[in-house]
Amino acid sequence: EPYLIPNLRLILLSQTGTILQEVTSGNHDNYIQLKKFKSSPGIRFSIQVAQGNVSIKEDFLLEALDD
């Protein structure tokens, strides 16, 4: 299939689980993406992909870059 499943949700969650951003695929989308976001080192966030009552979530921790 050249297109994503309709109503596929891509969600950016805060450390506490609050939805910060969410995008949903339409009938003829071949990709979806979140808007750019900035954060500080040490901040945790999650990205979740969901379709109906099935979802997968990955947790991230931003680390400072060594100069």
C-alpha cells in the first residue's frame, strides 16, 4: 500500500503524559510528521503511534551534547 492507514495517530507526550502535539493521517497520506519542537537537556518525552485501541510508545531523554 502506498498510503498510511487512515486515522493513524502520531502523538508527542510530555513526561507526565500530557499530549503536546498530535497529527492524524488522512485517506491519502503517505507520511505524517510532528511540528518541530525544542526542549532542554534532561527533559523526558514520549512518541506514541496509535490506531484504534492499539498503540506503541517510545520514551526519550534529551542529553546535552559534549563540545
